[in-house]
Amino acid sequence: MSNSKRLFICPIIPQELMAHFPGASQAAADFCFALINGKCFDHTLSMVPISITPDIRKMCSHPLIDFIQIRIVPQIKILRFLNMLSEAMIVIVKSLPYRRIWFYNITNANVLPALVLKYLFFRKVYVLLADYTPPSRRFSMASITGFAIRKSDGIISLSGRSTISHRRWDVLAGVIPEARVKKTVTEYPAERNFLFSGLLEKFKGVNMALEVFSRIPEAQLFISGRGHEEEICKKYAQKFPNIHYLGFLSKKEYDELFSKITFCLNFRDPSYPENLNNFPSKILEYLLYGKAVISTIRYPELGSIFYLLEEKYDPDTLIALIRYCMQMPQTDLMRYTSHSDSLKVFSEHSWQKLFAKIEGVL
């Protein structure tokens, strides 16, 4: 057994497959691959999301990752539990050579390996906490995963607002490879267009964005992504000429769209418990590309980085803010789009040091 090697367990698939399998999270993939390629771990086990029905192992390849997926029975109702159990057993066996094991969140799919490795095989189990919704019932799977998180040997949270406390705890809001952090030379598009991208769900605020921009015909809103609110996005796009729903975009298509955008929206609804322990990694992506961010949640983990904040989650207030953004002087806009120096704190080198600190190596 090697005490010096570090293992990572996460639920990702290769980037080139993302467009074909909606069950995989783009944000999770971007974050995990940045850490993996930044050499923060010696090896990675990826538990292919259980929502992906076909066996795609032959399509998955990465020199630092073993992709774990079992489909011995149909992915229907309780039968899928047998597939999850089989994957959990494989993960446990493959994890045994490692003493330090990091999980990307603790979920229904990986809570068994986390508990077995810690309490039966006495491994050090740590958590990268990107998403956590507090349980609504005392006895539930959510309460079990919450227990596993609280009893872990250390936590790095992407959110500085988490309701979970731990004696070995630190916060770093995301990862940006140092090579990508360059002096921002922003060429502002002729029109000040707005972007909502990512998971299209109510708690993410896409419904608020639709309502707001339906009342500002002079402001162009572009929407990309997928989720349960896709149909309402299509309906608004058909009814309002200034709202454009583009679906899930490839990286090339997304980059082309980005060149037309000045403002990016983070319209998360503060009343949803899903937003209490979450840091939207897309904000860092927006800032990296020199875009101005409009947010309805204050993020202390961003430190001194400037972004447009409106904590009053109200259509009229947000409409006034959007109209102000359309008329904002260029000199003021630069304040919200130049963050190169501030973003260096999120480099892979900062993560390497923080892993060692939480593990007690430093």
C-alpha cells in the first residue's frame, strides 16, 4: 500500500461524449478534468453516471482514469440498484491500494464505497463538496450522504456559504489551469448581449431570466444548455424575438457564441436549498473569458472580484439592472471584466497545496 498516492473518485465521462448523454454534468466534467489534468491526483476512478443507460466503456479513454460502468441488468426501477451495487464493489476493490481517497461529492451512487473504505478498511476519505442539499427528512438517503460528508476526514468546499461544518475544512471556489489565466484583453461586442447557460432548472433561475427578458425587447438573451425547463425556453423563444434558445452546444459552437456576449447571468433563486451549498463554477469560466457577471447571490469565496450583484430576487429590480447594464459606460464595464490577477488563486498549484493541507501533509 502506498501512503503517498492520492486517488480521486468522481462521476465524469470524456468531454467529446457530453453532447450525446444528457445524464452527465458538464460543470462536473470541466472541474474534475481540470484537477486530473493538473496532476492533483495519482489516479482517478470515474463512476459513469447511473442515468447513462448504454454501456459506453469502450468509448471512454484517458491515461489517468479507469471508467467504471456495469449494466448487467436493465436500467429500470429497482433493478438499476444491482448495477449501482456492482459498481460500488468494483470501486472499493480498486481503491484499496490507496490510503488517501477524495470523492467528488458524496451521493447515492458512491456513499457505500465512502463508508466501507473509511469504516471497514480504515482509509482516509475526503470530500470535494461542489453540491449539497440538506435532507428534508431525518431518515433518508440524503441524511446518510450528509452523515458520510460530516464524518469524512476533511472537506474542501467550493462554497463559502455551506451549512456543513467540519474540523478539517477549507474553501476554494473552483479551478482554473494557470496556463489559461492570461491578461484579459477584452474586445467588447458591438451589441451588449446576455447569456444564460448550463443546467436549465427552476432553482438555477432560467424561468426568472425568461420573464425578465420577455419584458425588455431591446435586450438580446441567448440560452444554451439542457434540463427540465427546455420546453418553456422553446416557447419563450418562439414568442419573443429577443430570446434565443440554442440547445446544448459543442465547445466550438459555445466559443463562437461567447464572442457575441458581454454579460453572463447567474440568476439562482436564493430560496432554493440547492443554492445554499453550491458555487456555480460557470462564474469562474465567465470571468476567465472576460465577461461581466450578473448574480443574484453574493459569493464571499470570490473575494475582491467585482461582479454585478442584485440580491433582491424580483423581476422589476432585475429589469432595471439589465437596462443599466445596456447603458453602462465603457470605463465602468472594464471594472467587471478584468480579473486575470485575481483568478490565479484558483490555479492547479493552489489546489495541490490545499489537498496537502487538508490531508495534514503540510
